[in-house]
Amino acid sequence: PESLSKSMTNTTKIDVRVEGETQTVINTIKSIEGVLEVTVLENRDENSKDSKYLIETTEEKDVRKDLFYAFAKEKLPILEMVVEKASLEEVFLQLTKTEKEV
């Protein structure tokens, strides 16, 4: 299933929770080669110093090390980092969608 899901998507999605000012975090993420899009999933509030982001990258480039070093340089602690994997349902939907288009 993992190799099938990789062959069906052109991007990699990474959920990351980072402590720091939202705009600084976004600018740091966008400065990394291979990042296509950044979405704020959970924004910080007065009781929290961290936010959660969804990072979409090109499939060819694993940006996790680059993220780590960029955040470290800016003194932005990473509290969580998870690579999203396509579910079997998502793979099935992509396969059936592709077949209908042919």
C-alpha cells in the first residue's frame, strides 16, 4: 500500500507543530526549496505559544532535515513533525478517478 500511495501522489504532506510567531514560522517554511504550500491548521492563542501547520512539498525532495535546520537557525522549537500517508481509501479514490478520466 505504501508504494502504491507514493506512486499515486505528486506531493508529500507534513504536519508540523512549531513554537514561535506565526508569520516567522511561515516565512521560514517558505524559504525551503521544494515547499509548495503552507497552511495554518491550528493557530496559537494567548495560552499557547505554538501552532500547527500543513506543509505540502514536491515528492522528489524530503525537506524534513531542511525544516529542522531552518527552524533551529531561527530558534523555533519543533514540537511535532509527522509525514502524512495516503489512506487506502484515498488511493482507491485516486485510482478510480484516474480510470474514469482515461
